[in-house]
Amino acid sequence: MQQINYDQVLLTFQCSRKHLVIDSKYYVYLLPKALILSSNPKQQNPKYNVQLSLTSKIHWITKSKSPIIEQFGFQYKDEIKFFSAPTKDLQQLKDLMQGQIMYKDISDFYTPIYMLGKGGSSKVYLVTKKYDQSQFASKCVDKRYLQEDGGYNALFNEIQLMQRLKHDNIIQLIDLYEGENTFYMILEYLEGKSLHELLNQRQSIFEQEQIQIIIKLILQAIDYMHSQGIMHRDLKPENIMFKQTNKISTLKIVDFGLATHQNVDVFPFPKCGTPGYVAPEIANLKDLTQKYTAICDEFSVGCIFYKLQLKYLPLYRCTGKELFPGSDYQEILRLNKKCNIVLDSLTIYKTPAEAIDLITQLLKLNPKERITAQNALLHPYFSQKYESRKIKFQQSNVTKQNPMFQTQNFNTKVVNLILQKFEEEIVEEENTKQLSIPVMQNMKSFGQIQQNAYSPQNPQPRKNMKKFQTSEFDQYTQTISPQLNNFKPSLIMNCDTFTNSPNPDKTAQTTRNTLVNKGQATEAINFMYKIEEEQEEDKGIQK
């Protein structure tokens, strides 16, 4: 019989078992892998030795209509034996053993709120812990679906792997319960959405800096997982979730239903994964007894990395193009098996060279040439500082104007004056509202009218020129700046002011500047065209 090492004791207290004549006293010792109850301190042959395993069950008796624990029990020689102890000690015992052994009577400790989702053999509920009202997710697995195809082994394998994995970016198993017809896995409640959902939302924007964080966190979790001798085998955007909304640092890898230890003789479900993300050495596996390595997970990370790069900003977004595009499961799987990877889209969509290089190394067809998670974390991509493309785009809008607007629309002097005002407003309002230069709805017809308007070669201006120009511009100024919407008729200048002025040119310039400075671009345009018309009329009279 193996010696009991009492130096590893995590918790100790005394309990009692009630009898008709006299109660029995026991010393309780909680060890990393066993719960010991002995009649004398630190016995090597204790009466009760309960192994902390998924085949053992602990029963709890609570005070009526409360989670306050009064007794605990376990099966011994075909009967459940219960023991009493102070509530504080029993609660501490329960907390230390949770997730390592099956408990009974989940309804005494958790209250279901609503269903979060469901799959073929399980449902997931949001539950609250009665003791402190904290929230968790309860994965409820129906035992009927576990009776064939190695269902029990698969579930217990998933639980045992999750028991071993303790990492900030891996979903944590909190508690385990067994009912008459159902197993209950109490997990962290992940309030945020999955990466898959975020990628499918048109309003979602991933900047390069955010992608860096996401991929780095995934690789860190994978590196830790592999150091524990475990491979996931089903990494995909659906299995990347976030504990908190709009906080990518709370990333969590979920769903270990296909995960396995690397050192087992034969992998459970050796040919598994999701087409479009599965490593080619798994997708093309013919001999199901053939082993492969954990580097298969790095290929899946490369697929996720690729997809993030193509959808990180709407302006450069590819229309749903995948690494292995296909209209159905079979076509995607066929392309995944062939694994003819072309990364031209990354160059087209201005992906940083460092990112392309890392993706290339993660997607190597030969697993022996594929970069490991540990080495990938040292790649230069993660040391780069990338500027937001939103900022770049806004800056380009300030300095890069529409050529058609500059050459066809209005008198150059007036336009330059207004553009100067626009640039000043953009600098002042950069953090509140983006301004852009308005573009006419029908540029072709507008150009034709402009060609027929006044010019040195065409001295007869069209009568409707001013009306067309101002009415079209009014539509767009309403969406540019609140300042330009506050038009006041009392501020529209009378052309008589210009005509009767001793210095008409200086008066016109002063008036124009005043209008623009007050944010009245339309009034400035009206004024200048009226001045031009009157100047041409004066020239005609003089001739």
C-alpha cells in the first residue's frame, strides 16, 4: 500500500458521524489527490480514503432553502455515509475540491437564469451561485448521448484536460456535478462574443495593434497548452471568445471536446477538426494509428491570423474571402487537403510584411518546417508599432482632395478659400466629426454645364449657373459641419455694398473672407458669382 504523505495536506479539520449510542470522531485531511478520514491523527491505514476522481461523488446536505452546508457524504460499501462539521470547514473543503470530483445536488448551490445556447448533446445555461450571486455558465450534457461512440470517455477526457489547464487565456472549469440524467460542467461565464461573431459584424473593426494582441494571446495559450502535453485540434474563430465585451485582453480559448494528450498511444478521433482550419497532416490522414504533433494547432492559428488580416478595416476588407474558399463543406475540405496557399490578397490589402512572413511560417505545409508557438512569439511582427488605418484615412482626407471638385466645380479663388476654412475646421474638430469635401451627385451633367458657363472663350454665362451651384452644394453642407447649417438671411451680403465701394476689389475680398470665417460657405459662393456676373455685365456695357 502506498504511503500517505501528510506533508501535502491542503486542509485539515475534525468531523463526526452520528450513531444511535455514541458519535464517531474523525480527522479530515485533504490531499492533492485524496480525501482522508481517520480515527487517529495521520494514520497510514485510515478507514476512509476517497480518491479525487470523476468516478467518485461527494454529497452535500444544506440548511433548508439555503446554500449553507451542514454535512458531507460519500458512498462506502453500498451506502452513503454522512459526516457533520462546522459550516466554515465544509465550505472550504468544497471550494478546494471543486472541479476535481463530482458533486451531487446542483440545485442546492446554483440557480439557472436562461439558456445561452445548445448543441447536439448539451445545453449551456447562465447560472448564478446561491452563495454570492456570482455568474457562471453551466454546460449540461445529457447522459443518453454518451452511451455510444465512446461518449463517456470523450466527456471525461475533456474534463480531465480542463482540470489540468490553468491559464488566463483558457476557459476555466470551476465545478462538476452529476444528476440522474445529466452531467453539469460549471465554467467561467464569457460575457463577450466569439471572434467569429465579431468578424461577421460589419461594424467590427480590427486594427493591426488589436490583431497583434489577439494572435499573441492565442499563441501564448497554445504555447502553455503544448508545454502541458496537450493539443487542442479545433482552433477556429468560433472557439475564440472574450470574457468581457470590447476588451480583447480577456480572450479565452474554449471547447476542448477534441483536445487530447500528445503522449497517448492512439489519438481519440484522430482525424478531426473543422474544414478551413484543420492542419493538412490531419486532413490527409489515412492511417488512423499514425501520430502527429501539437504543431497542428499552429496551422489553425495561421488560418485565423489570415482571416483577421483580410477583415481588419472595412475600407480594405475582402468580401468574405477565406483561405480555403468553398460553397460547401466538401469543397472547403478538398481545398484544405490540397493546401495550395496563395497569400496575394494580403499584399493587395496592404498587410504589413512582418505579418505576411509570420502567416507564411504558420501555414507551412510540412509540419517540420512550421514555426512553433514559442518561436512565433519571438517574431518581429510583435515588436512592430502600427499606426491606425483610421487615422491614416482621416489624414488623407484632409490633404487629398477630389480632382474633379478642384478643376470643374467653382471659381478657383472661392474654392481655395473655402477649402482653407475646411482644413482649419478639420484640425479643430478632428476628434468630434470627420469632414469631407462634397462631391456632386451627377458629375457628368455638372461638367457639361460648367463647360457652357462663363469663360474667356464663352463670354455668355448661363442664367441658371448660380442656382445650380448653390442648390447642389446646400445638400452636402448639411452633412459636413453643424457650423455650416446655421445660415442666417440677415448675413447675406447685398451686392450694392460692392458696387458703391471706392475700392471694389478690396471690399469683395473682405466680404468673402467675412462670410467664410463665419462658416457661411454657400453665401460666399453666391456672393462671388453675383460679383462675377455684374463685372461681366459692366464689361459688356463698356464695350
